[in-house]
Amino acid sequence: MIGLRRNPDIIDETSIRDAIKANAFHLVYQPKIDLRKVEANTAHRTVGFEALLRWTHATRGVISPTDFLPIMEAAGMMDDVTDLVFSLALQQQRIWRGRGIRISVAINISAQNVHATDFTDHLLARCRECEVPPECLIVELTETAAMMDAAVAMNILTRLRLKGFRLSIDDFGTGYSSLVQLHLLPFSELKIDRAFIRDCGSSRQSEIIVKTMIDLGKNLGLAVVAEGIEDALALQIVCDLGCDYGQGFYISRPLSAEAAEQWIRKTQN
């Protein structure tokens, strides 16, 4: 009996695993800039990139993570995808460092990752293989994921900090963390969710919330990042409110590794 042929356009666990084996995934890099006061006519300095995963599909072209990450999570593949992202990012970091480029790269992890007791040791081993110091990486975890089991997260995140990795709480403002939990978890950076940044130019309430979160982060000794800056007004507002760093389409869309290298050389000179 002749078996049914798979539809090559279907996105499922099997096609994702096949794509990983075929090296069909790649990273793009979104610049993060320093929003603190600069001299007149001086461009904002680039301080790092956020690494974002993309899939170049044989028939559908480049596929967004929103189309494959939920499938990966449901299939229990987040350890695999995190390992893939770290491997690709560290390989690129090694290339850049060999060319004299010293820049931080932020990488997102999932709630599943912070329940793996060997996660820190595995990540540290990856860094050693690529000769990249842990201080060059920022590990990002969403507020919701961090608070799902704060005690377990505390254990893994503390280990990461002790090994030199920097930690960022992502999508802040969308979860339900208490100030006590936020104070205890060893984050070094707070990223304000893009929904608040998007609306701060048209909503006084959103602007007040953004200002409150910036003040909260600073009072806790955290660097504060505005995500999703998509127009000049939003950029000006977060600068005026004292935000430390920013990223978004108005600054730059995610770039290929080659374009990111050109970007950093242009903005750092």
C-alpha cells in the first residue's frame, strides 16, 4: 500500500525537527541603543542586539516564531530550541569577537528551561566551547514565565548570575509579579512591554505607566529597556522619561548577521 505523502507546507513537530536537522533555522539581530543623553548631532550608541529565531522554509519562505514556537512548546521542544539559539548566537559571537567586535547579545529562554537543573552548566559549557565570556550574553525570561514558579526560577537564575550571565525580565507589565518577587529575583535589566510603549504617545495613562515602570526599575538598581519603539514620538517620550535603552522598528528592524556587523561598525565609529 502506497503511503500518503506529507504536505510540505504543514508546520508541525515533524517538519520542525526535520528543519533543525537541515539547518533551516537562523538568527536575526535587532539593535538595542543607549537612550541616555548624548551630545547634539551624535547618534545613539548601540549597546547590543537581541537574537531572534527565524525559519527559512523550503516552500513558504521565512516563517515567524509566532507560527512555530507554540508548536515547539506544546511538543516539549523548548530545551532543543533554546540550545539551537544559543549555539547559533555563540558561533556568531565568536566570529564577531575574532573581528574585534565586542557586543552583548540577548537570548530568550522559556519557563521550561528554568526547570532544568543542568541548564546553567550546559550553557556555560557552550560558552567555553565558543570562547565567549558569559558576560557577553543577556538571558531574557518573560515576567509570566519567571513568576510561574518563582522558587524554582530563583534557583536557576541565581546560578546564571553567579556564573556571570546577565539577566533580563522581558515583557514587563503583562504579568502579575509582586514587588517582593521582583526584588528577590536576580535580574539586572527590565524590559517594558511594547504595548505600553506603543500607546504612550496617544495615551496619558500609558505614559504614566511607562514612567512608573522606569522609576521602579531604577529604584531596584535595574537597567530599563523600552521595547517596540515604532515612531519618533515614542522614542522622544521614553528618552524624556529617563529610560536607559531602547529597541524597535523605528530604530531598526531585525538584521542579518552581516547587516548587524555593518550596523555596529557604522554606529560605533
